[in-house]
Amino acid sequence: MKSPTRQDGRTTPSLRLICTAIALASTLAACGGGGGSPGTISPAPVSTSPSAGEPDIATLGDAFSNYWNLCAKPRTGIDPYTNKPYPDRQGTLRDELTFLRAWTHQNYLWYKEVPTDVRMADFTNAIDYFGKLKTPALTASGTPKDQFHFTYDTAEWDKLNNSGIELGYGVTWSSAGATAPRTWNVAVVEPGSPAAAAGLRRGDRLTVIDGVDFVNATDAAAVEKINDALFPDTPGESHSFSLQRGTDTVAVSMQAQDVTALSVKNTRVIDTPAGKVGYLSFENHNAVAERQLIDSFNTLKTAGVTGLVLDLRYNGGGLLHIAAQLGYMIAGPASAGKVFERLQFNDKIKTDSSDTILFSPTAYGFAAGAGTVPKGSALPSLDLTRVTVLTTDGTCSASESVINALRGIDVQVDIIGAQTCGKPYGFTPVPNCGTTYFSIEFQGVNAKGFGDYGDGLAPTCAVADDLTRELGDTNEALLSTALSYRSTGICPAQTRSSAQAMAITARTLVRPKVSQIAIHTRAR
């Protein structure tokens, strides 16, 4: 089995891929083994007395000035994203581990809860060591307190964040679970992608991969073959897929390639009895989204919309400054200069004005190649006091910040869909020696000081994701309910059965953890 670093940056045994690559679960508990019992684990205090051969945490000093970019295998040449030489210097694996330990002790939100029995001598690579540098605590429901601790290959992260490019087929899957019988359906097909060229459609159900029964296979060899096809490592790899579409079987062959994903899709104007309502589906708060959001809102503004349905059902988050710009484009000048999100760090971090993100009337100017927006460009706005947001449990992080921030300045936000994922936390991504590390550094609160939604934001009307219709179709369940609720203020009666269906069959988007984040860049 090829290394599944495409999922969480760590090498995992192929048997575990039934959980990791297929379900994106973080422990074996989802497959019926390990994981411990529910309850809260009392965090262990950090010891300042080193065990034999281990550094004294209290004397490590600053991670960035002392250990950053000291690498066992330094990269050479020019970084294509900075056009500068790689910053790597010759060091050792010990230097890389020491950087991670010092950085964690300085910046990790729950640094006091990191286990004291994690020894550098027991690790042969930095990624596995980093995986242990987090709190082991569980919530009262048995969920890990920190579910968002992961790494990404730096080159891949730069490509994804700055250009929206990811290796694959251009299809996002919606999964009903890891164990057989599995049910995966197409949720999103990227325009111009191999999946689009093959004719895949939203709702198609995956049945066979490279001759393997995807629905029922459980043996290690079959799972390995499935994962090799689902998560290709090399551009040009070709794999066969069979899907069920109603009563028809659709057989396709797809070749993996670097796919540029559109962050903003399906911008349209909907005529309603109360006036024109804008709609757009927004899927990633990345650098390329800045231009795409501006273009979308200009279209809606020119059309004279008086309402907005913002579809965030598949948006896992990203750059908080993009979220703040989106908030301004919804609320308009009345929001300018108000607190979008105030970031709260651990008790060692001295905050400054840059750690309070404001609703911004101008573009940040993120580097996005030909799509870069000049810094300071005026943003369009719809000047709304009410917005309807479509959600699933895949609506995370920076997307939740948009909802919470607008409510913080008294914009009415009606949520149609499912409870959001519950991630009021964020990172400043830290690259070191070719790996970018994501470790929770802050919790965000809105202008009213609220940010305690670790269990998610509850829907106004509970509605299951409707995979039988395309996004933007006014008959699609979430959008239809949103338009009805905007008119009547009443959740349609049929959503009661929808809510029951949601409770019976939970769906999860199949995507890397890096797609479920809030990012704020701080000076180091």
C-alpha cells in the first residue's frame, strides 16, 4: 500500500485504512477496536525535569530562533512559491524533534496537557513524534478534545492553499460509514476535472473499484487496492470505477491529475415573491477564493438581490481573513471595523492588534497567481441584516466563524441543514523541513465574546443533505427549505422526517483534515 500521507500526513498500516483513508477516523474505535471508554481523561501536568536523554522543556528556549529549519535532510534549490532558496540548514532528526517540542510548549493551546512520557528516543521520524504532542483528553461524550492535529507535505499544502490544486479526480465523496456495507455517493464534481469528463453526477453511488467490491470488501488486500485507487499518489494513474445511478450502472475509467478546485460555484439569482435572492455555494476559504467571492458578490449586487442563501454545507474552513471579507460583503459598511473574531491563545502568548480580526471593507491581497486581488481593493457588499446559511456536519471552522461573527454584530443568521462540526479553534501553519504542521493555537470568539460551540451550531431547520439534486436547484431539500423559511418563518413539516433520517444515517465528507481548519498567520 502506498503511504497514505494524503490523508493525515502519517504512515499507517493498510488495515487501519478502513478507518483512516475510507472514514477519515482518527482512532481504531470506529472499527471496533481500541479507543478507550467514554469520559474525560485528566490531563497530565508538564514536567520540567527531563528523563534520561530528554531535553529539559523549561530550558529549550524559543523554537524559531534556536531550531527552526535545522533538517536531517535539507531541501536545496528554489521554493516555487516564494521564489527564494529553501531556508533549510543541515541539522539532525533530533533538531527537528526539539523544534516540535519547543514550539508545542510555547504555542499549543493546551500545552499543559501534553503527556510527559513521550520520548524523542522512541521515534525515527518527526511526523510520528508530532502526532503524540497533543492533549489525550476526551470530551464528556468520548470525543477527542483535539481532533485537528495533523501534518501536510509543504509543497502539497502550498499548492492547495495558494492555487486550490490537489491531486485526484475532482470528486468529493459523501460517506455513510467505514464498515461494510459501505455507502459512498458523489457530492461534488469539479468542473473540467477527470470526474466531470467521465460524466459523474451528484448522487452516483460507488459500487466497484478496479474490480473490487467496494461496498462489501473487508480483507486487507482488497482495502489496499481500494485506497490505491481512491487516493492516487502519481498524476496519470488510471483506475476503473463502477457507480449506480438509479437503476443504471455507470462504468468509468479516470486518470488522476492535479485538479484546480473552484472555491465558489453556482452563483445565481432566484426570483421569489418577496424579491430577488442570491445564491452561491462556497467550499474553501483559500487564497484563490478572494477573487472568486468578489466576482460572485459583484454579480449579485449588480442583479439587485435583497436576500442571500449562502451554501456552506461542504466548506471546512480556511483563511480567517477570507471569512472576514465574506462577512463584510454580506453585512456591508455597517460592519466595517467591528470585531469579526478575537483570538484567544494560551497564557504564554502576548497578543496584539493583529490577533483581533475585523470585518474588512478591503481585500487582503492573498497571493493567488493570476487571480491575486490588489491589496486594499474595495469590496462589494449586499448590506444585509439577514442571511440564510446551508450547513452539514462538514461545515467547519472558518465557516462557523462567519456564522458566529455575523451573529456577534446582530445580523440574523438562519441555519438550514445539520448541526455544524464544532471547531472554534485554529492554527498558524508552521512549515519545517518540508512538512507543514498544524497544531491548535487559539480559540476564536465573536464581538460579544461567544465562541463556545465545540458541539457545533444548531440548525434553525434540520434538513438532510439532498444528493438527488444538484446544488443550486431550487427543489434541492436544503435550498428549498431555505427559500420557504425566508418567506414564512416556519420550518416545513416534511423536515421532521428528514431530521429522523439524519439521526439514523450520518454522512461524512471524505476529505483531508487540512480542509477543516481556521488559519491565522502570526509573525514568528
